[in-house]
Amino acid sequence: MKVRRIAAFLLAGILLAYCCAGCSDTAKKEEPPTTITVWHVYGGQTDSPLNDLIDAFNQTVGKEQRINVQVTSVSNTNTIHELVLAAANEEPGAPELPDLFVSYPKTVMALPDDSILVDYQDYFSEEELSAFLPAFVEEGIVNDRLVVLPVAKSTEIMYINQTIFDRFSQATGVTLADLDTWEGLFKAAEVYADWTDAQTPDIPGDAKSMFVHDYYFNYFQVGAESLGEDFFQGDKLAFGPAFQAAWEPLARAALRGGIWLKGGYATESIRTGDSIVSVASSASILYYSDVVTYPDNTSEEITIISRPCPVFENGEKLVMQRGAGFCTVRSTPEREQAAVTFLKWLTEPEHNVEFVTRTGYMPVTRAAFENELPKAIEGLESAKYASLYQAYLDTQANYEFYVPPQLETYLGLETTLEDQVRSQLALGRRDYLEAGETGLEQISADRLQSFREIMER
């Protein structure tokens, strides 16, 4: 009897051990994946190309490696900037930082301690980083640490209402090739002003502007640098000969009525027919309408084409590169590695091109530009987008991307210059209409002097 009890006890123990082992295996199999949270700016919460790619990652590589990427906010860079700083400064009611957030370097520079961010040089080999375009990586380096990883970039592109431009070209002989240089573009703007003014001989001085620029700060900055001169002198502007060389053709065209000087984005004056050529962010392609609606409420369909940004005749082919990247917040080795695994997947050429061609951005690696983007262009249904991406290819092949310096005064200088260039040239236009052609050079010089005095205060 005693033996039977012992045997029964041993059998029960064996069964219990077996069941526990089974439970352990089940628990191990059901162990939750590493979840990382994301704040980004690409689309909306319910309609986002990046969200679609995140779903694809979660169902493939994420599933295999037990990583789950969870989007917790889709917003804009300004809002994310404010939320990140609020969280980093531990302000009351601030949300907890996500594992990944989209950021410009200015956000990192404003952090009380940027060591809360991962240095991607700890997770990417030199070979992996060399696959990226160097200027794109360079912009993400703050205090000698790579803390902003590029995943999609924009630049400045020239957009043209080809429908109206073709009429103008046929009447005047001005060609698209004339717009390849700033000098040629501004001369064309003067011709356009005369051409449109002549169409209403009973209304003198009602010339239409041909050209609108979204970012005069970039025009002067990249222009001066392309001409071999520093744009900045310490934390202020240099105002050297190259600045004047950039001012004069712009001012001449503006005083004669060929430049749109009112506020708002370039897309607005293109949409109303108040201008027909613009230089703006390549990401703004989303907002260029295929229909012009005139002040009398008539409208017509147009064709928008893209070309690389103009350059100065004697300058280097240099263009501003723009666009935020992803920061990874320091946490645990598992979560940091999971975040980096996702970012490496997103910047693989095929995935990266799929992402950027749905958002109007540029890919970030040479292989994506050279191998994947040309194939993607062939499959684009929109002629407008195909034109943009061809302009991207031409830009990447023939231009150097400019990386602006990280200055505390940068934003203030940019804001003041944008406002003052427009206001000074608008005052100059008014003076020109009163004084006539003979006063043009003096008015231009006076406005430059007034502008400089304001910027140097």
C-alpha cells in the first residue's frame, strides 16, 4: 500500500513537472513583442503612407523579430517640437516621450540634455552610414553625435505653370532654358511684367508678376555660398559682394513688377494665376493645384512641371536640402535595437522609395536614387509627380546639397529677412511707379541700405 502511494506521488510529480514545462513553453511562446512608439508628421492618423509601411513592417520583419511599431501621434513638426521640449523639461501634463519622434536639429539643440537621444553611430556601421547621401547625414549631427537619422528629404524645386508659360514663350521668345539661372529668370520676369502690362494699355502699371519665392533666406544664403562667399559672419549676416550680386537682379525684377511680394505660400499665387513660376519646397507638390481660378471666378486646367532650382551663372550648383529625420530616445537595449531595426528597414532602397514617392520627398541613399527611383518614376500615374521626381534625379546628379549651419540666431535672422525683403521691395515698387525707369538703380540701392540697417540692428 505504501509502495502504491509512493508510486502515485511520483507519477503526480512527473505529470505536474510536465505540465509546468508545458506552461513555461506556452508562456515563452506568448511572450509579448517589444513595442516601440512613434510620433511622426507624414499624413494623417487614418491616412498616412508611413502608417501603411509600419503595418507592412509589423507583419513581416516585426513579426519575425518580435517587434511591434505603434504610432501614437501624427502631427506636424512644430507641435512635435513643443511636445518634445515639454516632456524633456518635465512640464506638468506633458506626455511621455515616445521611442521615436520626427525632429529637426533645432529641436535637439533646444533640449536641456541631448544625451537622452541615441547616437546612431553606435548602431550603424561606417559602411551602412556611407550608403546615405553625406549632406543628409551631416545635418543630423549635433555636438558630434548623429542624433537625427534621415528617412526622407526635400529640397527646393522650381515649379512652372507650363500652360501659361507656353503662351508667354510663344509671344516673347523666352524659353524654359532661360529660367535655369537666376539672372535669366529675373530677366524673364521683367519681360513678363512688360508683356502683361501691355495687354491692358488703358491701365498703366498693372503688370503681373511671373515669379514667387517661398524662401528668400535660402535664396540669399545658398546664393552667396554658391558664389564662394560666407553668408554668415558670426551670428549675423555678412553682406559681402555676393549678397549684393544676389540683390540686384531680384530688386530690378521686383521694382518692375515681375516678382510676387505679398505674403502666403507660393502655391497660392500660382493657384490664382498671379504668378506662373515659383521656387518652393519639393514637398509642397501636394498643394499645387492643376486648376487656376482667376479673380473673376473663371478657371482653366493647367499643367505643372518641375525643374531643378536655378543657380547663378558664375556660381556652383548648390541647393538647399530640407526635411526632418527620426530621433530615438534612450531606453532599454531591446527597445533601442527595435527602433533601429525599423529605421534600417525603412531606409532600405525599395522601402524608402515606396515611402517617399507617396509623400513627395526624396530618398536618402545613393542606391535608392540610382536603382529604385528611376523604376518608380516609370510607374507613376501622375505626370506632375513624374516631373518632380525627374527633377529630383537631375538635382541629385548635378548639384551639391547645402547644409545650413546650426546657429542660435538662425531662426530669428530667417524670420526678419523674409519679412523685410518683401516689405522693402514692395516699398521700392511703389517708389518706382512714381519715379519711373530712371530712378530704378537708386531705389534699389536705397532699399538695400534700409534692409541692411534693419538686419544689423
